Amino acid sequence: MKTLLLAGTEEARALADLLAADGMDAVASMAGVTHEQRLFPIHTRRGGFGGEDAQERFMRDGGFTAVIDATHPFATKISSRSLTIAQRMGLPYLRLLRPAWKAQDGDLWHSVETQKQVAKLVPKAARVFLATDAHSIDSWAEFAKGRTLFCRRADRTDDPFPFEGSWIIGQPPFVLAYEMRLLKTYAVEWVVARNSGGPTRAKLDAARAMGIPVALLDRPALPDCDHAQTVQEAFSWLTSKSA
């Protein structure tokens, strides 16, 4: 077996550790959207594939026999494309998708499906911590009208913040005290986030502790393929395919 591991999450990194420890032939692929420099213990490529045809050529030329998609839960474009290619090539494909967050007592969560629903929910003139993908900031242009937005990104940029508000620079993991200080410093009245799941939910815990409402974007629908929720489940799936 030669596995293509579509990475970008901590689960992908943990799975790469297991693959390396077991001596499995695998390549991790990173989109390269940040300057994060932590190395994987297996061969790693960075950057986009250059479209569907180029990705398929890469997979065929590389002799891959299985694909594990451990990208972000909202990385729908690469997931959909990779599944299509894998099906066309007849390769086993697994989506490793960590469990979604569940509301706890005291959470003021409002589940939403679209940005239009967020705009209907969050009052005009609100000060909003936009805890979504910084690379999709332009898609929030309509929502930004009349509101003050603060959006976090991992890397500094010379690009000015496009709306009323500012960038917040920081890299995870974030702890509760830090997130509470951030919300207080920027006088945040609403948090807008995606239900990504995983351990980095301190912003949501901070919102609960401070009584701040959250507009939580629901996950995209699951693709029709094999799924795993944990790294160990994904590793077991792969070993069963190579048996």
C-alpha cells in the first residue's frame, strides 16, 4: 500500500506518526496556506495540486493505492475533488472527520447553515469576533456592512483589514484565559465560528463564561464514503486494506 494523506489537521499529524512508526509507505500533502514549519515524520509535499487533472496525474504517477482525507471539516472543495478522483481510479478512500462540538450548559449557541442566516441573527452595529477561515474573509463583505469585525489569522500580513475592525494575529493552541482576555479587549458582543470540532474550543468556552452569544455554522453534509472519527479508527481501516 502507498497512502496519500491529505493533511491540515492535528489528526493528520497524529496519523502520520502512526504510519511512520509502522513503516508504512505514505505521503502527506499540505495545502501550504500558513507558514507553519512543523515537520511530518513522512514525506511531505506543500502547495495546491493545480486542479483536478493535475491532482489525478500526481496520484497516478505516485502509484498511490489508498487515500485518507484528514483535511479540515470545512475543506469541502479538496475533499469532494479527491473523492471523485479516488472513485475514478478505484482507490479506497476514507474521510477522517473528528466529532463536532456539542453545546454545554450555559452555551448561547445558535446553529446556522449560511452566512445569510448569520446576518439575520447578529444585530447591525455589533462587534463580532469572526472566528472563521481568514482566507475567506472577502466572502463576509455583505455581513460586514454596519458591523465591526475582528478576524484571527495565524500569519502577519501587509494587507489591510478590508472592513471596519482589524486582524488578530495568533496561532493555536489558545487557552481559556487568553480567549476571555481577547473578547474583553475587543469588547466582543457576538462570536461567529464554524463547528470544526477538536480540542481548540477555548473561544466557545470563553463566550459561555462571559455570556456572549455564538452563531455556529453547521458542518457541510458528509460525503458518501468510508468515515472515521478517530486516528486509531483511520489507522485500523488502512491496515485492513493492506492485509
